[in-house]
Amino acid sequence: MKRSMLIGGAALLAGSLLALAATPKDEVTAAAKKLADQPNYSWKQTVTVPEGSQFQPGPTTGKAQKDGLLWVSMTMRDNEMQMLRKGDKAAYIDQDGNWQAVAEGDSSEGPGRFMGMMARNLRPPAAQVEQVLTNTATLKKDGDTYAADLTEDGAKNLMMFGRRGRGGGGEGPSISNAKGSVKFWVKDGVLSKFEYKVQGTMTWNNNDRDIDRTTTVEIKDVGTTKIDVPEDAKKKVS
């Protein structure tokens, strides 16, 4: 009896110590993993830029299944783009309204090449959070909300959507005065929303462009999401 009590007490103490040792970053990482472990979920991503900006991004909606299947619909200049990805295979709807496997369109030019690149780079929010966390300074917790400033390099990475340019001139964009912040929301131990803001000046071909962008991702329909696409589309990524 005493032995059982001692073992139970030791287990409780160990659990308490682990809880005390967990940092806010650990808790957000665990919340993102718990989301990834759900059977399915949906999300909506909005990007806000100053009024009058040349490029006004439309909303992006997505669905994810635990088996790795992703579906994303993105609006760009009043055009809807649909993409699928599972593992290292991806597909998209081409200009004729047909599902095209990325491998089939790798040699294409123009929209086909662009759509293929977009489809290959699809990532669900649970995976996006991993990248955002690597770009943050110390997270601070306030209830179910976690916030931090971005590091300078982190702000640059997110400003370039994780694909940094090589430098100024004609080689690719360079970024100066980069800064930003990030916030995560957790509900019942599961990631429910995250948002990051980036600001800075991007220089490309000796032209300066001020960047001020807020990206918000909201999670919904956890456990009740269904990805409804034609079977021939699913075959493209199976």
C-alpha cells in the first residue's frame, strides 16, 4: 500500500515538475501538434495591407486531413486557384478547369509553372506555426494567448514567405528595417488562431517598396471537415 502511494506521489511530482518546466514556446508547439493530430480541420487566412497598396491579396481557405491530404483555395486578382497536396505530390486546376499533377506541368511556362510552385509549397497551419516559432524572440503568455516580437531575421523570412532573396540589384530583393510581432491563441490545448505582422523596406532593382502586412490564420471545423474533390483529382496526389 505504502509502495503504491509512493509511486503515485512520485508520478504526480514528476508531472508537476514537467508542467513547471514547460515554456510558452513549448506550450504553443504542443498546441500545434495537438491540432496536427486531429482527424481534420479547416482554416481561413487573410492578409491585410494598407489601403491603396498595389496588390490587395484575397482570402485563402484550406482543409487538412491527418493522412496528409491538403486542399487550398486562393483568391488572387479576382481569380480563384485550387490546389491539392499529399506528401511530395501536388496538383492544381489549370486554365481549362482540369486537375493537373505538378509533375505533368513541370516543363510548362507561365501560369502552369507558377501554380506548380504554389501547390508544392502548400503547408497546413500546424506546420506553418513551426516556421513562425523559429522566427520569434521570447514568447510571453497571457491566459490562452501567447505573444512575442519577431527577430530581425525572422521578420525578413516571413516578409519573403520563407524564401529569402540573395541581395539587391537584379539578383533578388534585399530587406532593411525589418521588424514584426506574432500572436498565438490556444483553446482547450489546441491551436485556434495565429497572427503575425511584418514591416520593412524591400529593395529590388534599386526600387524601394515599403512593406506593412498582417497575416491572420483562423482554425475552424476541427473534426468535422471533409475534403470534397473529384476522385480523378485525388488520384493525382495518391
